Amino acid sequence: PAPAAGGGGGGGGGEPVATLRGHSHSVTDLCFSADSAAVLSGSFDHTARLWDVGRSQCVSCFDVGGALVLSVACRGDLCWAATSSGALLQYDRRRRGEQPCLSVQNESLLQAGASAS
């Protein structure tokens, strides 16, 4: 017999536990907070979004300035988004702001990655 659709997530029944709606383009990466209370998602829609898992709601939307979000990470109250422009943006979950509290631009890393392919 064919496997049930959507059956790989560990939810047991093959059905989604929740659907988080908000990105207008493909989601590129997801990261759960250590306490599993939040999810950070990155997308080709030029945003990273912080989600409250219990409420299935977006609590912050971080605009990364026209670049694509390639990767996201969380540790404690800090969240990071790596973009196609070579920027690494840091956000603080507690501030609920949409502006990064730290931004690092490294064009040499972007160029090194492009020449390595």
C-alpha cells in the first residue's frame, strides 16, 4: 500500500498539526526555538517570520531588504537570517521589532561561495 500523504512528520496520523500562513513565496528554511514555543521561517518573499507555535500566529515579520532569505537559525532569544546579498541579520525575539539588532555584510564570503560552485 502507498504511504499516507504527509505522513513523515511524527504527528502520528499523517495530518498537519498546524498550518502557518503568511509568506507570499516559497519557504526556504525553518528553525524551532529550544523551547519549541516559536518557529522562525525564511522565504523567497524577502522576509523571515517568527511564529508563536501555540497560537499558530505570526508575531514578527522581519524584512531583509529585498534579498532572499536562504537560511535561518535560533538560539535562546536570538534569531538569525542569512540572505542572498551576503548579509547575516540578527533579531531579538523579546523586542518583537522588525529591524535587526545586528547586521553583518560580508561580500567576500558571498564571492567565495559563488566561485566554489
